[in-house]
Amino acid sequence: FAQIASTTLNLPTAKVEVCMNDSALPGFSMGTYGSRTTQIAGSAVLLAAEAVRAKALQVAAQVLEAAPADLVMEDGRITVQGVSARAIELSELARMVEEQPDLIEREPPNPANGTPIEGLAAWRDFSSPGLTYSSGTHLAVVEVESETGEVHVLKYVAVDDCGRVLNHYLAEAQIHGALAQGISQALYEEVLYDQDGQLLSGTLLDYTLPLAGQVPDFVTDLIETPSPNNPLGAKGVGEAGCIGGPPAIVNAVLDALSPLGIKTVDMPLRPEKIWALLQAARNGTQPHAGNDEGAPASERKVL
């Protein structure tokens, strides 16, 4: 949000403070889901920042006696293009508008709570005209230990189209984190109950997660196809690795096991499950590859 506002207003990001709102104040929303924060809230920030920019240029044009089209907003200052001596700080402009409110056209009150909108402030909302879909291709290279059933992810490549990328560093970081979660879902995470409904995996000692050394270096790339459904052109990025990771890893493991005739296995791909499949294939039998395979009756899931 700070980056969107600072880019629109040509301010250093450090000068933008993001204040978290009270969730009881805004109007009705469909909910928080679908990795749509940038698409929806980010677009509202953009529209509000553009409105503030237009107001600032309108007032600066009066103060500097120049047309708005001849003004340049940069680094917290508004300057007449080509005449650096004719300039005013954005902070000074805001003070002037507070002292002389007639310099600017008043906006209607905030529809969420009726608060007056005064000075160089703006309230904007955004509702997407349609759904936005991300896409991507994920490739996993795995190694299966034939004697233990342990699965090692040797390499992982992910190419995702997340729409217009506003911050490549943060987008890559989100993808890396989601890929780690995807690997965790595929190989480790499992909710287990005994026959009495007692949770058996209620701590991190039982509900296992991968360590840093169990996650490979990721090779990632981003394709930018802007979405037509929001002014930022953004799409969701946070769930890319969680969605693409598990099937990529499971398919890679099944490819490794295909010479033995093994065609299906349920997540998580724990060593004991893969080992049982390998033993059955060697013995000419094919056990059920579900989550209960190999677990004592007292530890099978009751869902």
C-alpha cells in the first residue's frame, strides 16, 4: 500500500504511513480470500492517491499561477516544469488547504462512517467488475530412496503469471514461502485422530513441517499479463506455490514409481507409505495407497 501511494504521489516510501483500520468500520465486503488484497484494497489506495494528487495539483496551480499540466510532483514538492524556483512543498500545500478550505472543492463525507473529508484527503472504494485468475507452470525433480521410501525434492521450477508485479522482491518472497508450504503439504503435514476422536498431531512434534535444509533452492520467474479487472493490472500471487506445489511433487513421485506399476498415492507422501508401496510392488501385490495405509487401527483417522 505504501509503495502504491508513494509512487502515485512521487513521495519517498518512508514518508508514507499505513494506518490499519478498524474492521468494524468499513462497509459490507464479500470476504478475505483469493489472494485479492492488492487487487481490491490496493486499487482503492491507488484511486484515493490519484484523487489526492489531482487535488494537490489543483491547489498548486492556483498558488504557483500555472496550469496543472505544467506542474511536476516529485520528492514531496510540486514545481513548475522548467522553473525550479517556482515550487511548493506538499506539506506546506496541505497546511494552506487546512487554513483556506475554499481553495479546494469539498468531498462528500466518508460513506462508511460519515466523517468529513477535508484538506488534501480522499476516500475511494473499488469493486472489481469480474474475477481475476492467476496461472503458472510448476516442475519438481524428486528422488525416491528405494530402501526407505524417503522423498527428496532436488529441484523446483515455478513460472507464474501474477499480472502486473508491483514489487518483484515481495512477489518472489511470497512464491518461495508458498512453495515451502506446498512441499510441506505434499510430504509432511497430516491431521491424525484416534478411534475416540483424540487429535494425535496437535503439536509440532507430531504435525511435522520441513526444515530449511529439506527445501530446495527454487528457480522462479514471473510473467506479467495485466488483469483488465483492476487499475493496477494485478492478480493474486500468495497461493501460487500452495496450489502448484503438491500436485507437481506427487506427479514427480508417481513418475519415479511408474516402472513398478504404482499409479496413485495420497498425500502426505511419508516414507513409511512409499516404502509399503515399494514392498508391495516387489512382492507382486498392490496395497491401498491412502492415508490410513500402514497405520495401526488405533491411529487411523476418524473424520
